[in-house]
Amino acid sequence: MKQTAELSSREGVGSDTSEPELVELARKGHEAATREIIRRMNPRLFRIARGIVDNDATAEEVVQEAYLVAFTRIDEFRGDSRLATWITRITLNAAKMRLRKIRPAQEYDSINESRNADVSVVAFPGVQIPGPEAEQGRAQFRLLIEAAVTELPSTLRVPFVLREAEGMSVAAIAEDLGISVITVKTRLFRARRQLRSVVEEKIKGGFDSIFPFDGLRCAGMADSVVEILIEAPDPPGDG
């Protein structure tokens, strides 16, 4: 019997479905619930993975691995934290394991942080200017920002993209990454300081568009995860 043989396309799952309902349905192999969780988590998890590994393709592989671990072990999720926090930690572990295979000598969390409780990240206003030339300029600028952010060490890059691209609060980032609020603030300050000389003078938009993961890529991730789950055998002891 396949682990997800009961996957169905039952109606009633959408953007307004609560997280506990989605989790309960996903435990029962509900395909629509599985896809909805993936849709909600994709942008954040991709940005987290991309914040640690060095290219989009590897980040996608990391996110897929994280989903497979999460959905095959979803009975272990007890609701003590948010689902996003639980899957975020799985993604971090998957990304760090992948990074160790690529660069065995590098430790993800090896930076010794100093205390700085009063720092914050500068707010960059979003400017939407219509027209093909403006769109081309924004695309080029996004590439500039992505290149600059990629140069940050992963300990700075991950909280930075969560704050600036995902709009998460400092407290939520601290919870998801398992570090203190002070450490998050310090890393955000250091990331901003390192990026300032490269991009601050040229910024006309925001960070909301970097490392995007939506549209066909988002749908493709859901298709891949569901397909693998359908084919996966039951874990030992499931009967």
C-alpha cells in the first residue's frame, strides 16, 4: 500500500482554510491540502534555502527534500509551534546538510555575534513605474540586489531575506531560526552595513522581488512533491 494512496482532490481547501485544518487533512493524505501548504510555504522556504546555498537549482532541490521529510513525518508535528516554523527548521537542516556536502569545512552558524540591541534595517520604499524600460530596469536592479545579497555569508543572508523579502518580524525570524532576537537584530544590522556600499545609492525599489518562487515554479514544486509522495512506500511499522 502506498503511503499516500488516499490522496484525493476533495473540495473545500483554499486560501482561507486554517492551518490546523490543512495539517489534519494532510495527515490523511489530502492532495489539495498538501498543495495548499506547499503554495503557502514555497516563497519563504525557497528564500531560506537560497539564503544558504549558492544557486536556484540547489535551493529548489533543498525545498523539495524538506517537503518530502515534512509530509512523510507530518504525524510528528504536534502544533507546539507554527507549521511554518516546523518546516522552516527542516529546510534549514536540509540546506545545511547540502552545504556541508559541497563545502565540508564550512559551518553554517560559526559567526561569533556581538550584542547590539538597538539596530534596525533601513526601509526601502517600493516604487512602481509603468513601462517596458522601467520593467527592464527593475529586472536588472533585482539581479544587482540578488548578486549583492548572495555575497553575504549565509548567517546574515537568511535573516536578511526573511526580513526584507518575506516581511517577517524580528521575533518571528528568531523563532523560526532558533536564535535570539538580539542575534537577529545584530545580523540584520551587519547585513545592511555590508550591502550599503554596493546597493544603497542605487535603490529605487524594494527587496520584495528577490529570489522569487511563484507561478509555474510554485506549481511545479507541488506536482513533484505530490508525485513522489504517491509513489513512496509506507515507512516501516505503518501496517
